[in-house]
Amino acid sequence: MTKLTRKLIIFNGQAKITIPKHLVLMHNWNNGDEIEFRVDRDEIIMRKSRT
């Protein structure tokens, strides 16, 4: 399985991430935060991007 890396910009304090298998993650972040997350097999790692 390939690793997917995505970045998203937070809007209205929520990040909604949808990946195959219909798994949806929602986290509260600060507006404007850039979040990096990757899907490694069934594990999802999220962290704030460092600027």
C-alpha cells in the first residue's frame, strides 16, 4: 500500500478528512493552521506543519 501525504488549511476551526474505507476524522484546530497527515496502512498520523 502506498503512503499518502496531504496538506490542508483549516477553515472554521475544523479539519474534516475523508479517506477510503469511509473513515472520517474531525479535529479542532486553529483557523489557518496547516495540517500534514499521512495514511500508512490503517494508521493515520496528523501533526501541525512547522513554518
